[in-house]
Amino acid sequence: MSEQLDHVMAMWRSDDASAALGIELLDVGVDDGLGYARTRMTLTARQVNGHNLAHGGFIFALADSTFALACNAPGRPTVASGAEINFVTPGYLGDVLVADAHERTSYGRSGITDVTVRREADGEIVAEFRGRSRSLQS
């Protein structure tokens, strides 16, 4: 990660919510003007629901944090304007989830970023997330 990413690294260091969930930054950068990021989180007992499956809110939070890194990597302060998630396969206590985010397009102050969340052990897709972003600057 280069010093050109100091802005996104400062944002990440200030993200107490992601830290409290145990989300670990693995990679972040810019490729051809579009941001990307990779994170990882191990599912804990506090992150499973009454069915003993990963609570969807925690999967969403992992994807959302990864989305934030990717859409902020190109350098303009950016926030979510909306997002949706599709849960594909359940996660279980102790699973390590890896999220990969890739900005698909950035136009004006708006952008679209896709995030795939996989179970690290077998590569199964746990969820697909699509975030819509809005730059705070023109």
C-alpha cells in the first residue's frame, strides 16, 4: 500500500466500528482510476443469530466496510448513498470471511461498487453486496 493511500489509511485507523467487529484490512488500492479493497473477519459467538448462523447484519457490516475502503481509495471523500445485499450461503461460528470490493464505475460524484464475501476455507460465496456511493466533493 503506497503513501498515495494515506487518506484511506487514516480513515481506516479512525474506524472504531470495523475494529470492534474484528475486521482486518488485507489490501486496498487503485487500478485504472477505480478503487479496490480486501478485508477479513472471523465470525465470533457474538456474531451468530438464534439459528447459530452468521447474523446478516455482521456480514453486511463486513461488506460495507470493504466498500468504504474501495470507494475512498481513489482520493475523494465518499459515503454510501445506498446498498443492497444478497445472502447466498450461511456463515458459521469460527468461519473466516473474506470480502473483495471493486469499484465498477465512477461517474461525476456517484459510483457503484460490488463486494463479494466468501468463506475463506472453501471459497464459497456467502453474500453479494452492491453499494452506491456519493462523493462529498465535486
